[in-house]
Amino acid sequence: MSEELDVAAMIERFRERAKAVRNRGLPPVEGAERKKFVEQARLDYQDFAMLGDAQGELEDGVLHLRVDLRPDPGARPDPS
């Protein structure tokens, strides 16, 4: 990693990926393959959305991502 990493842009790309997974159509598969596809899409969305909600910073070449997993958005600190 270099100091040139745009952390905000990276996080925005994760938000975009989460939206893309959410809006992705289901291919014509049936049975066990369909179940596997749906489960993978669920996990992909979860992972991308979680990282898309992260607060991030690059400090001394180390990327720090902070993800608030509390279920109550009102309990979260103001991101500004």
C-alpha cells in the first residue's frame, strides 16, 4: 500500500458493489445450485455493505477500517 490510496474512494467502491449484488438478477439455476447462488449473494452483500459502512484511514502505511456493528443506528457516533 502506498500513501496514494484513496480510502474514501475504496469505501465507496464497496458501497457500489453492495448495491450491485443487491440488484443482481438470479440466473436460471435450480435446486442446490440455486440455493448456493442465493447464499453466496447474501454473503457478498453482507461483506460489501459492511465495508461500505466503514470509517477508514491510512496511517503510517497501515489501513485502519472501523466498522460499527451495533444494531441501533442511534447508538452510533456521528461520522463527521
